[in-house]
Amino acid sequence: GYSTVNFNAWPTFSKTVLMILTFVGGCAGSTTGGIKVSRIVIVFKKVIGEFKKIGTPNRTIAVKMDGKKIPEEMFSKVSTYLVMYIFIFLGIMLFISIEFSDFTSAFSVVSATFNNIGTGVGTLGDTFDYSSLSNISKIILSISMLLGRLEIFPILILFSPKIYKNRNYF
């Protein structure tokens, strides 16, 4: 990513808001990484619906998006995606943290690659490039970019032995 300003000089609050927004990513169907706005809206509406049910647990609340009721199966799929997203993010961050001396830089470099946003904050700021990282970190971050860009499930399906079983590809 190109930068026009040194955002490492910004206040911590501004950098925190910037890092939080990197997780939102783009809209559904976008080639950007991140969680996607539609998934965040679905989770937010489901949480609001559950809060409404606290006083009346037998109440049925239809959560709608674009005027259509969201089926319960969709909540399950979105929840599964979010849990996998968090675990993969934390796993990548665990490996990358070996190379960085502070949490902010490790978090930022993984967020930059997994969410496909370009630059980050901390050591990864606007003047940093990835050339100083070790080869293993570059490989892990490249996998992180693929997982973020192509989504998690299609990449995991590639490594599923079931799709290759009983098939003659060669």
C-alpha cells in the first residue's frame, strides 16, 4: 500500500480506530480481505435480537437483512467463519510474534496481510517493507494473504483429502 502521511505519528486512539477498521474489510463479493460488512451486520443484528429476547425468552425475533429473513443456518455459518477467522489470525500472529519485539507490530503485520490492507502501524508503518523479515515469516504472511484474499473455506477445501479421494487427476 502507498501512504501519503506518516500515520505512526498519529495519536494512539486514531491508530486503534484504523486497525479496528481493517477487520471490516469490504462489502460482500468484494475481493478485499477482512470479515466483510455483511457478516458484521448479520452478527450485530443477531446480538441485538438476543438482547431483545432477554426479558421474554419465548419471544421469536426475525432478523432481517435487505427485507428478507435470515435463516438460522446462516447465523451458524457466519459464526463458524468468525471463529475460524479468529483462530487462524491468532495462530498466524503467534508464529509472527517470534520475529517482532512488540505486540502492536506483530498484530499490525498480520492484520495487514490477513485483511489485505497493505501497511500497518508500529514497526510495520508507512516506511516498512517485508524484505527484512525471515523467509519463514514471509511464507507464513504469504499464506495469510491467500487466506484473507480467497477466504478461509476455499483454501481449506484445497487441503481436504476427501476431494482427492477416488479421483484420477494424473
